Amino acid sequence: MLESALYIVPTPIGNLEDITQRAIEVLKGATLIACEDTRHSRILLDHLGVSGTRLMSCYDQVEAQKAECIISEVQQGGAVALISDAGSPLINDPGYKLVSLCVKAGIRVVPLPGPCALITALEVAALPTDRFMFCGFFPVKEGELREELKRAGELNCTCVYYESPKRILATSKQIAELLPEHPVAVCRELTKTFESCYRMRGVQLPEFIGSSSERQKGEFVVVIGGVAEQHTELPEEVQEVMLQLLPHLPVKQVCQLVSRLSRIPKNTLYSFALEHKAQG
């Protein structure tokens, strides 16, 4: 039997098998499941064999109102599981207001690890992950989008955004204009059948994405390399040393060694190393 608490339960972002055993046990043991969309969540719950549990809609516009009911449920000995339509609740999804109110009310909040589109994209983008910023969805208005991209272009960290299929081509054109030399990874349909990750410089995006209607379908995560990851031409002697070392040492060790000797930023060397590793 679950202890009385609010449980934050991540759910699959595509492949329904991507759910932890602990998450399944919490969903089966909860006395109430708060969902972003009960109809959408019912598909997953049926797949997991979760039945008979009360469901409550708890989307962004009503979560503050539903908090009182959820807090009461826990105070009376119940266990509430919070899920979103996909991925980790609160991460560009509802839940922040509810968790804040539960904490203020002295309710125990238990976070479970699990699927998250931004982390999955970072893992496959082949861009530095030691410093990154998640910025949610790109702004819809063109002026705001341009300002956001200019800001991202000045940051010395990897920036992660979500984008819809309706806007991905238009957004790629703005990236090409404002961040032409920045490395960009466009991840599409992560964990699903047609999962793809396109890696290139910003200037190459519009032609590549625009050349195929298939490349404009699905849910997108766009990962933009920081200022230090811009494509720069390394001195010939540095390139020669890198190419001699890469077949014999790990990429990270090569970059650390050459950076120490040349004083060139490790991230710049890392980009060069990855390009040549990929080329064999």
C-alpha cells in the first residue's frame, strides 16, 4: 500500500514500454490519478492494466482549483499520482501550481524519475551537456522568436527548445539567418517508430527540412549549441595533432590534452573531434 503523498509520475513520450516498474506500481496503488487529459491518459492506463482508479483532469487552467481536492485526498490517507499527457509533469507541462500548494499545505511530494523529451534529445544531439538551458516552446510571434534566438546565440551553453510541426520550417529559417554557424540538432518523434535526429549548422536547416514533407511531421526538440560551439577553423598544426591522437585516445581525453597545450576551448575541439569521428 502506498504511503499518503502526491507522487509525480513521468509517462512515456512515445513508446509505451518506456515506463519504470515503480511508476506502474504507483499508478496501480494510487487512490486518485490527476491527469492533464483523462481521455489521453486512459490509453496508457488501459495498456498498463490500471483500472478502477478515480481519474481527475488537472490541466494548467484548473490545477490551482483542483489542488484543494488533491490535498484533501492525501490528508485523508489517500495517495495521488500526477501525470501529464507525456513525459515528466511540470517540465513544460502542468504541475507547478499544484506542487507549490501541496508543499505549502505540508503535503509530502514524491518525485519519480523517468521519460523527458528534453533530456532524451540532449543525449542524442552530440552537443555539450555540461551546461544547458531548457527554454520551453519557441515564441510564436516572429519578433519574439528573433529576440529569443539572438539571446540564445549569446549564451555559452546548449539551449533546448520544443517546436510544433506547423512552425518548424519557419523557425528553421530564422535560425539560419540569426545563428548560421551554430551547430543545431533537430530531434523528431523521439522514441517513436520514425525517430530521427538531424545534426548540422544553422544555415543548413531550411533547405534540409524544407526538402521533405516527412521531415516536418511529428513533435520536435531543437538543440542549439552555444557560442563556444560555433564552427571555427582550427590552426593546421592543431588539426594534425588531433587527427593523430583521435584513433588512439578517447575524444574527451584528446580535447583536454590539446586544450591544455593550445589554450583553445575544449568545446571547440570537441566539435572538431566529433565531426572527424563521424567521418571515420
